Amino acid sequence: MAVKIVHVAVGAIVSPDGKILIARRAADVHQGGLWEFPGGKVDAGETIHQALQRELYEELDIQVEQTEPLIQIRHDYVDKSVFLDVYKVLAFSGEPRGVEGQPVRWVTVPELSDYPFPAANKPIITALQLPDSLLITGEFDSHADFLFRLQRALQRGIRLVQLRCPSALPEQFRGLAQLAKTLCEQYQATLLCNTTRDNFSRCAGDGLHLNSHELRTYESRPIDDSKLLGASCHNAEEIQQALRIDVDYICLSPVAPTSSHPNAAVLGWEKFAELVQNTGVPVFALGGMDGDDIKIAKAHGGQGIAAISCFWNE
């Protein structure tokens, strides 16, 4: 018997000061008592936006005015499967209230981790906590040059940094990680370390990023859930391996031609969107990206972009 998939439109409603609206499910419904992002089932003949507008009006008495795609998630519970189409609601009219008596609350993005949510909502929280720009560190002449380039990027608004230095010895990498972590903390930025699990265990960093070679060596998640885990992927097989070990995000490349690999075959945006669909975790487009590609990446299902040149060299 085929499993019925329930298609759900979900709104991550953002206040002018950056807080997120959450609501608590009634005790007598599926996943009752847990907190959630408001939304509901897409009816036959409805578009996603029509369903989102209807559901948020019925549940919260607000009119949706501006949205942008956040993430799509397929999740299989024991008793049902759901496909969540999640959008950020960036502008709305009216004052949100629990029309059906459900408690609602505005919380900061970091506070989302303090509330019990259905398992299917975990990637939504991750997507909200991650920015749309990921800096990958590039070449530098000295420690002073490294810090200059990193601080310049942080001053321009970068809040997610992947320390990548493939030529560094493990001890050298750890030294750079300590310098980067100290600077990132000043700007409340997150530091990811592109290294081995063993070296990461001795690194200052908020998360581990696995290159495609390291990715293939694991059969389960190599670090605990208190740290972010990401991976570099180039095709469907690597994406499936990344999902198998429960990564929190993926960098998918190359989307466009790059100066470092001018003759490499590229995915293009259509293939990128095809691979991202149903991935269920935030995916950054990598390869030939610049700031203008952030909106394009989001329109094709991505979290945003990852890049070296446009963030590190300019």
C-alpha cells in the first residue's frame, strides 16, 4: 500500500526585529503539545502561496504580503509522511493571534533550539539559524593577511565562515582555527573547520565541514549534535551519503564555471534545483558565485551561496 504524503505549506514568520513566530499544537492532534511553525495542508487546486495565505489568515488572522522560499522537507513518521514547503514570511499585515486558542510566541532565532518541535521541523530551525552567505577562506600571505581578510569579510556582514586550508599541517590548522574563532566571536559569527574529525576534536570551532573524500569514510554522524556538520557534494550519490550520516547542511558544486577549475563540468541552476529538491537540509550553491547569485540560489531551492573569491578577495 502506497504511503500517503501530506503536502503542507509552512510559514516562518519574521518580525521587524528578527524574531520568529511559533505556535503550540493542541494536545489531541498529531505531534500534539509540540511547538511548530504555523501552516497547514495544501488543498486540491491550491498553489503553495494560496494555501499559505489561507492558513495563516485562518490560524493567526494576518494577511501575508511578502515571502521568500526557505526549504523543502520530506519527512516520514511512523504513521504518516509529510512534505513541507517552507517560506519565510517577511511582511504581513495584522497582529498575529491564536485564532483557535493556540498559544503563540515570538522568539529569537537562537531560542528556537530551546523549544520541543516535531522532528520534521529540525531542518527549518537549522535553515533559520544559518545565514545565506558562507565564506570559504582562500589564500593568504601571512597570519596578519589572514586576519585582515577575515575581519574585512566579517565587517561586511559575513556570519558563517568555513576555514579551509588544505596545505596546512594539522597543528598549523589548529593555530589558524584559534585565530579565526577569536575574531569570529567578536562578530557573533559561526566558524566551521574543514578538516578531519580527529583534528577537529582539538580545534576551536563551531562545526566540522567534510570534503567529499572525508565524507565517504563515515557510516554515521562523526560528531554529536551540539556542533554543526556539513559536507561538500557534487552529485546525487554524495548527497545521499551526506544525508545518511545526518549532516546539517551541504555545499553543492560546481554550479557555475570557476577561475580555479575553468574546464570542469558545471551543474547549472536547473540541475542544482533538481538535486536540492527533497534533500531536506539547507544547501549552499558553490562554484562561480557572487553576491548577485544569492536570490537566484534561493529561487532554486538553496539556502544561499558559498564562495571564496567574492567574499575573501574583495
